[in-house]
Amino acid sequence: MADNKDLDFTYTTIDKIFRLSMGETGDYSGAKYDGDFSMTLEAAQKAKHKFIADSLNISNGSKVLDMACGWGPFSNYITKDRGAKSLGLTLSQGQADACNANGLNVMVKDCRYITPNDFGTFDAVTCIGGLEHFVSAEDWKAGKQEEIYKDFFKKIYDLLPVGGRYYMQTMTFSKNMIPYSEFDINADKNSTAYICALMEKEFPNSWLPYGPEMVIRNAEPHFKLISKSSGRLDYIETIGQWRKKFRQFNLKKYFLYMSLVPKYIFNKEFRHQVAVFRVSPNRVCFEQEIMDHYRLVFEKI
């Protein structure tokens, strides 16, 4: 699994750049356009938050655990718009500091190991994008992927009452995924081999499930599936909108970009990581159906 160090670049190094681009509680997961790409990114993100809150029956006073909460956009929505009580968890100190500065209740803690002894039980639990970091390529090679998912769902089961709901949003590998042995960071930059290797550099020690079916079967027998929908096309649009926002001029933001130049010059691994500002490997993977993206709602039985 990705640890604090692995997530440092993606979520802590770019923390200030992200907030200057997306706002203090900006959302770094796929929005919900449902085919209406005339919507603003902000409106599509709010539509996603409403969909999740409605699916989980979140209302005034609901106690919600927001796993892998990022900069707190969903926690912010349910506390302000629904009157819920939210606890957010992240592995990024940068994200936690930003969330707490913005009045949210967020802790740096590994959500895979939460038990009722930590914070009690919850009316609803979300994990928006977190599953993508739970398994490493080494875990997958060792045949541990499904065991890790089963253990995680058992943890969620213990945190909810019967009938309590859990929302998961995750990327998955899709029909055009290539064998891991073909990943090559030195391959032609237009090749699938290069794009997949670059994706691994962007999210070190993170390996995706093979389709929603892998997730669903490991939720059994603790949960029944309430709804499933693909957000692949939505995510392609989301990434396009993010890239526009990252490039919008802001003097403070561009000073931060410049501060990374020495690291770019002297650190080869960092150059691979920041290549995502030139080409989005995730977007290419979605476009070529190397990856898909799913929204899954489960109910404890």
C-alpha cells in the first residue's frame, strides 16, 4: 500500500498549488456530469456530493466517516448543507493541516485499520478514491490483492449498523490493460507502455482493482450492492478542467512552480512525477479504456 512518503508528492508537495488552483476545499476526484459537459466543474462536483449524500441517507446529525478525505470537499458539503458530523482521514499531513485550518475535523490516520475502538461506529462511511492506494504492485504479484480488499470490507462492516451504507469511488483496470511486464518508462512517449509506467510514477505503490467485479465480490458476504455506475467519461472531462485550472496564472502559484525547478533538474524520479503536468496518464488511460472509474454504493446486511 502507498504510505505517507509515497503520497507526499501527489498530495503534500502540491498542496498549496492545488488550493491556489482549485480552492481551499477543492475536490481531487472525478466529478459527476452525467453527460452534461456544459456544467462547470464546481457544479459537477457538487452534483457528485449530493448523489453520495442522498445514496447514503445522510441528514442532519448523521455521523459520517470520510476516508481518504483529500482537502475535505465532501466533509465540507455534508457539514454545511446537511448538518452532518464528519470525521475525515488522510495520510497526507499537508491535506490534514489545510482541512483543519478550514474548520474541518480531519486526522492523519490509515483508514484501513480503523475499528470501533477508535471513534465508535458511524451512520455512513465514504472512501472516495482511497481504494486506489490500498494495494501495491508487489502486493498484487504476491497474490494479496483480494485478501487486502476482504480485510478492508470487514473493517467497514464493523463500523456500520445493519442497513448502514458505504460509498466507494475508485478507478479500475479495464479491458485494454496491458501486462505489468510491459510497463516501460523509457518507451515511446505515445505508447501504452510509457503511459502506464508514468501512471505508476505518479501514484507509487498503488495498484488498481481489476474491474468493479473484483471489488463487489470482496464486499460479500458483508454487503449487498445498491448501485453501480461508470464515471469514466466524467473523469476525462474532470481532468481536462483541472488542467485548465492548474495553468491559470496566479503569481504566488507560479512562484511555487519555480521553487520546484532545482528538484526537477537534479532528481530524475521527480521529473517523471511532474511529467503529469505535460500529459495526464490517467486521462489517456481512461480515453483508451486501459482504466475505468466506478461509483459503488453498498449496504451492510
